[in-house]
Amino acid sequence: MIFLSVFFAANAWSSDWYYDYKDGKRYVCTFDKLEGCQRDSDCSGDEICRSGQCEANPVGAIRCAEKAYKGPFSREQSAELCQGASDTDPADCGIAAYKGPFSTTEAIVLCKNAPNAEGPASCGIKAYRGPFSSGESVQLCRGAASDAPAVCAIEAYRGPYSKEEALRMCSSRGQSASVQNIMEHLKTVKKADWGFLKFK
């Protein structure tokens, strides 16, 4: 009897539900379904528990929008930039991009869902300082984690590729090849075959 009591207490089990641990997360289980969470503490980072599923905390989006609104963005633009954000990274990115060569509209496209505060903005600014227009820089660097796509595209365009090819190959969303693979390929191309450098 004592053994059974200890067993049930250790496994937080009842006739209707019990806890199960998988991949470092705690799940509340019933006999016919598995739920992702029961309370906020069951989720990771800034997530909260809603209807048994871990979701981004809307407080993060609110803080992001407040920061964006204190910067160059209108109320509507701030809401668009920060939709679904779990922290202020999109706002920080957008403000940095606007301080550079980008309009508020371009900054929103560049920084919405930014993986960090620096990546898309630093990538876009580097690309623009090279041979690319602001629109091309946004296309290249939207959602980038670092300035690697800009470095890749500048080197590709300096080499044997057109702007369109460089943008397509090095885009942060490109599927044809990784930025690292392209950079390795460019090292193998002889500079003598490149011709004159092409800049705007």
C-alpha cells in the first residue's frame, strides 16, 4: 500500500490525468489524448499556455509595439512589425534599419519576425552600402540572422554573377544553396575570370 502511494505521488497520477516528460517538456496526459501544457511553467522561454498548447506570450508583442511606436513607426505600423513577437527584437531591428537607408515600410518588411535584433538590419545596411538598392537589400536580408547573405551577395556580384543571380543564391530565404556553400564556391573561382568589378 505504501509502495503504491509513493508510486502515484512520484508520477503525479490520478484517475483522470498524469504527467509525462518527453524531449525536456512536461505534458499533461489523459487516457485518450496528450496535451502540450497545463500552466505557463510547462512552456519554455517567453511562451504561455493556452488551451493546452504553448504559444508566444502576447506581452512580448505589446512591449515590441510600444518600443516601435516610441521610434519612427505609426501605431498601425508598430502593430504590423510586432505581430507575434515574443520580445522587442523586431522593434530594435526596425529602428536600426530606419536609422540606416530604409523607409519605415521597408524596415517592417526587413525586420518582421526578426530572429534577433541585429541580423536583418546589419545585413540590409551592408548590402545597400555595396551594389544593391534598398529594395534589393530588403529582399536579400529579410529575416536574416546575420550579415552573411549580404557578404555572400556582394562577393557573388563582384565575381561572375549578375545581381539577380547573387540575390537568388544568397537570399536569407534561398533554398538552392546555403550561404556558406556559395562562399566556398566563390573561393574556387579564379579572380582573373571575374572581369571588372561591378558597382552601382
